[in-house]
Amino acid sequence: MSGTLTINVVSAIVQRNTEIIGRMDLFVVAKLTAAGRTSESKTRIVKGNKGELVAWGERLTFNIPRNALADARLYLEVKDEDVTTDDLVGVAYVNLQNCLVFNGGRNAYEVRLHYNNEDAGILNLETQWA
Ligand SMILES: [Ca+2]
């Protein structure tokens, strides 16, 4: 039996600038590993600057076995889209044990973004497991 984990990528304030001219083209990639499989989903692009609130308000959903949620790992990347290679702005790991709430319960997280072991800002998320 599987359940649906919904990750609402609410917003971020990044503390790095990977764009030489103009605003960054920011999106979030969510990689969920559960029961030995990794699924990936990403948000659309929203333009933003360092130190500015960037809001996606976008829901990404993952179907995973119910008994796999406790050991599931969520890895998030904030990236800046570029013509050649997208720039990595920051990464974060989320412990999903806290979202083991059934019947549509919601959890809000403010997670720290890192880049090369340095602070790269914050990412606001909500999770819902049903
Ligand atoms: Ca760019």
C-alpha cells in the first residue's frame, strides 16, 4: 500500500549570487529516496536576487510505500538555470520522520541551505502525508 507525500516548496531566501548580470532563474529540485528508489521532481523557475524572498508555492508529490516513509530521505537543491550548466545555489537534507502524520496532517519546515559547508540561505517547506 502506498501513500502520497506532498512537498509544498513555499519559498527561499538565498544568500549566494550565481548570476553575473541580472537576476537568478531559481528552481528547486527535490529528490526523494525511499525503499531503494529515488524519484525526482522540480519546481518552475522564479526570478530572484540574493537576500530576496523567492516564492514558488508549488506542490510536488511523491508516491511511496507507506512502510518506507520512516526511512525516506529528502534531498533538495536550489539551482539557477543557465544556458549551459545550471548553477547550484544551495542544498538541504530533510529528515522525514517528523512528517509521519496521517490524515492530512501538515508540517512546516525552515531548512538551512548549504554550499561547500557554508550557509547559503533558508528554504521554507510544508509536507503533507496522506
Ligand atoms: Ca541564470
